[in-house]
Amino acid sequence: MRNLYKVLIACSLIGLSSSCKKWLDVQPKTNISENVLFENEQGFKDALTGVYILLAGSDFYAKEFTMGTMDVLAQQYDVSANTNQYYETGRYNYTNATVQSNINRFWYTGYKAIANINNILQAIELRKSVFAEGMYERIKGEALGLRAMIHFDLFRAFGPIPSKGLTGETIPYVNVFEMKVKPNVSGTDFIEACYADLNQAIDLLSLDKQVVYGTIDPFTSHTRNHFNYWAANGLKARIALYIGDKDLAYQQAKFIIDQGAKLFPFVERNNLAGTSPYRALLPEQLFGIYTPNLHQINEDLFRSTSGQSTLSNKASFLTAVFEGSSTDVRSVFLWKTDGTSADKYPAKYRDDDIQTNLLNTRRIPLMRMSEIYFIGAESSNIREERIEWMNKVIAVRGAVTISSTADMDQIDANIVKEYRKEFYQEGQLFFYHKRKNTLRIEGSSIDMTEAQYVFPKPNDEIEFNN
């Protein structure tokens, strides 16, 4: 983009000479001019699909921002051997070149996706007439919701520990498409911008609250693959709890539980076995990212012919995590042994033993119904309701439920245990610990401070944003 910008400047300085005109007239086969792309509804669908493809790259949700770097930082795997490629990541060594590179790519990929979204949102207001009924609202709503979600995930990574305050300068919230460096904004203003986008998204996406799976139109055939009405409400609950607004978090979670629970049913035990298991828990996903190459990503991280996975954990550690349960489906069906190693590796995205419906395994959950119940339980002031909502998840997982006599502190202790069990390979646990400002994450000997919880911004961002 910078190179193109320089060429355009050069052309303007020399009066748009014939050579520059010829250069600008050439249309690479892999590119489509903006005017052509946005001349009809399909062009907007293609542009939004391009954003989803970008987010489904290994640099972001398909690997490092979920099951890779983020789960290593949460100490979900044993990377204590200094030969492990994630060894320095597990030690929070953000100055290490490899760790720094992964973190920098979060920033670049996130803001690149945001730039593409902003381009869509800028163009869509000029092309309302090209859309069939309801499609303008759908595409704009998805784009606004995705913009809020990506920004918030960057905020969770590069922003402050929320319990320490949000008034200080954080990172940019970019809501226009232009070639200018955007200033950092306060945490308060940043969250307000997220809410502004989400409120618009909820309003636009409320025209279609259905959850469909398999229709004629490939763009509308899989609700869970698109940022939808329920995901927008769920994200609002997630943000509210993160910044400590328990009243709003409770309100949003209760609304989804009351109105949407039947649309996102929990996977039953018998659906985790057989020839077509729902290991990625597709039915209970409010929103997930479709990842065509997930098989290879899984093989690279969690499988090895030598019997030693890149990311695995000791059986003794997992026994402690799952509290010795032999019936918890998250332990029984979502962890496997391989080769001669006694270690276990997570199998949520494993598909080599699945005979039918492979597509069920190629979706990485970004928000699930269990999180909504956890948000509701944590933000509720009613003890019985907290126990009921927690046990809704725990019971279907086959674990020991919380006693009806448990007090508030005991319930809170169970919530963190359930986060550890529930969100393997999804990247949510580190942000839970950051929100709670946990001093020592289980599995690590390092005391956590801002130096570990707040990712350093890329050097060029620091340089140009001064």
C-alpha cells in the first residue's frame, strides 16, 4: 500500500506522464479495482469474505491468536524444554525475535483486516441501491461487528490490565479508511467506540436472528461462520465483563440465555464419539472462523510421528486440571495420546479418525454458549442463579456439579477452574487471567505484571505514532 502511495505521488509530481498512465492502466489478474469490486452486491460479499479469509490465517485466529501463542501464554501446554519452539513464549520473553514477530503480526493482521472493513463501510453508503432486501443491513452489520471484535481483541492484547484503570492512552481505534497515522486513544474512549459499532451492528443484524446451516446461497448458508446478531450481543457481554461493568454483562448474558439458548444447544456426550464427532463443538458456537487448512495446522502443532507433539501436556498436569474426573467429556474425548509418549495433546481439531462430516472440524470457535453462561454466573448477584448457570455447563460436560450450598467465593473458584477446562485451543484463558490480574498462572513460576500481560507494540508503530 505504501509503495502504491509513493507511485501515485510520483505520478502527480510529474503531471501524470504517459508512462505513469500506462502503469496505472495495467490491472493485475489477482486484483480488481475498487470501482469494479463494489459495483454490485456480490462484490461486497466477496470483499467481506476476503476479511474472513484474512482472519482465518495462521497469524491470527486460525493458529497463533487462539491455540498457539495465546494458549501457551496461559500455560495450557508444557513447553518447558528449551528445544520447544514456544519455549520463550511460555516465559513471556517478548524481546525474543520469534515471539516478537508473532505478536507484531497480531497487530499488523488485525489492523489490515480493519482497514479492509473500513473500505467496505465507506463504499457501502454510496451503493445502497445495488443490494437485495436485507443484504445492505446484513453486510454493514457484519462489518461493524467484526470491526468492534478485532479492535477489542487487539485491546485485550496490547491494552492495559483493565482493573488498573482505562483513562490512560492505549491503542488507536480506526474507523475511517485513509492513509494517516491514527492517534492512540484512552481506554474509555476505545471501549465507547467498540460499543458504538456493536450497537449499530445489533440494530442492523436484528432483522435476521435465525441460525441456519445449509441453504442455497453460500454467503448466508452458515450463520455461525458469520458475525451475527447473537455474536454481537455476546461480544457486548464479553466487553462489559472485561472492563468490570457487571450490570451490563449480566443484562447481555441473561438476554442471550433467555432468548438464544435453544439456538445454540450444547453438544451431548454421544455426539463426541462415533464416526462424526462434534469435537469443535459447532452447535454451541455463536461465532467461529472457518479454516480450510485446519488439518495441517493441527498436525503441525499437536501431532508428531515421533510421539512428541509441539504442544502437549503431561498426563499428571491434566489429571489435576480435570480434577481426576474419568467422566468429563472434555478430558475423555478432547485429549489424546500419540505414539509412545505418555504426554497428551488436545484433539479438538483432530480429523484423521473422522469418517464423515469433516467440515464440522474446520471451524475454530471464537465465542461459545458456555462463555455466555460463565459471564452470566460471574456477573450475577444471585447465588442460586450463579450455581444454576455454572451447573448448566458442568453437568453437560459430565463433571461434578457445584454444591447447592456453595458460597460466592466457592463459585468464583469454580469459574476459573471451568475456564481452564473449557477453552483449550481457543485462546480465552490468558485474557481471563489478565482481566483478573492473576499474580501466578497455574503451570508457571513467573509472577505476572504489566510486563507480561501487556504486549509491546511493534517498533515502527511506536516510532510513527509519537
